Amino acid sequence: MPSPYIGRFAPTPSGYLHFGSLLAAVASYLDARHHRGRWLVRIEDLDTPRNIPGATEHILRTLDAYGLHWDGEVVWQSERLALYQHVIDHWLATGQAYHCDCSRRTILAHGGGYPGTCRERGLPAAPDHAVRVRVESQPIVFRDRLQGEFRQAADDLSGDFIIRRRDGIIAYQLAVVVDDIAQQVTDIVRGADLLDSTPRQLWLYHLLQQPAPRYLHVPLVMRQDGEKLSKRLGSAPLEASQAAATLFRALQVLAQEPPAELAQAPVGDQLAWAVAHWQPDKLPAKRQIPEPRT
């Protein structure tokens, strides 16, 4: 018997929610509720230099204003450091991970992929050493619910990859897998910009001897200048006062074809319709789609 559906939305507080992140949140929420599952919210705040004061509070208020109500307590990654470190310590002890003192410049000189320089050096722990996990060249194959079959060797993109940075910050790839396992997440719906991260995450599931979730990567909305909507490029924060109109537009961009009479309906009514009629396969199986003109 399959496990009950558990989905999640995991924003980073490096800025406020914008339309691009709303699309990922809405898609994740609709998929969870359509399957009568739970929908969790996790704040991925490990990269402290990038965190913006007040961003977490704005994110949670905005989700609430848009009717995207989560189940259970919000989880902060910054409160789970011991859990990640336990995994790192275990892998260091068993030889699955190792310390690395290579600079970014050194790695770029080898074409950008890590050449394994420190793999067998046996470096001791030091404040400015990163920790890398060993990967193998075996192909990792998974079927994305929208994008189809995806095949890649875990070492194709980066070789042995970092799980703790030189500045001591736990790397995204490790933290997200450890948390999804701990929260028993069964389904991950997120933007297609993370599709290339999935093989590395699946490798970590393999090492941790845990079943991987199902994935659905929705296309990224690209600005007219070819850049994706992002906090880094100053995409406009969402406004609670425009929730109904913006949510309706999000449903349109997600190819759900909401009826015109819902355009002025409260967000709760829009979401109720969208949950009942959710069909992710209406989306194009592409990584990117153009931002619709308003």
C-alpha cells in the first residue's frame, strides 16, 4: 500500500515571494490537496549571508493571504544543524565523504567539474576545508511526472560534490534530502531549475538507503529579456491586496484554464476549483515558458 501523500514548499528567505515562486507554491499545493495529502512548509535558511531580515515573515504572510494554508508547524533548517552534521560525521568516518581544500579557481581550471583532487589525500578537518561526498559514474535514471525520463550520471555535472561548504554552511543538496526524509515527503513539485540537482539528490537517497520521492518539475517562467523571474533580479514582491487577481493569473500560467467567472472570486473559491480540476499534464513538458503579457 503506498504511503499517504506528503508534499512541501521550501522557500529561501533571500527575498520576498514573487510571481515565479508563487507558481511553484501553487502547483505544489494543488498537487497535494488534489491527492488529499498534507502540504508542509519548510524555510531553507541555511545560507545566512543571503537571508534578508523580515523575508520569512513576509513569505508566510503571503502564503496565508493567497489561501495556501499549510499543515503542521513550519520547519526552519537553521534549527536542524545537528541532524545534518550527524550524517556528515558518519560519512567521514566510513570514507564516503572527505575533506577538500581546493579553491574555486583550481576547480575552474579543470573545466568546472571537480576532478577528485582531494579524494585520496586524507586531509584532516580544518576550518577552511569543505566536505565532499564520493559519487560513482553509474547512471541515475528517474521519470519526472511532467518532464519524462531523465538520465544522468551523478558525477556528470560536478563530480564528488560539496555537502558542507568551506565557510561551514551545510550545502543545499544534503540538507534538502535529509529534511525530506525526516518529514516523510513522498512528492516534490518544484521549478525546473532544480531538475539538474535531482540526480545528486537521488544519489544521497541511495547512500542513506531511503526511498526517493516522486518528482514533478514545472516550467520556469522567463522574463521578456530571457531571464527567469527571481529575487536576485528584483522581481516584484507579491501584494496581499492583489491576491485574487494574481492567483487567477497563476492558474492560467499553470495551464489550468480557470473559468472567467472565477477571476474576481475569493482565493478560497479559486483554490477549491483548482484542487478539484488539477491536471499538471496540461503544462508543456518544457523547462521554460515565456512570461505572459499583461
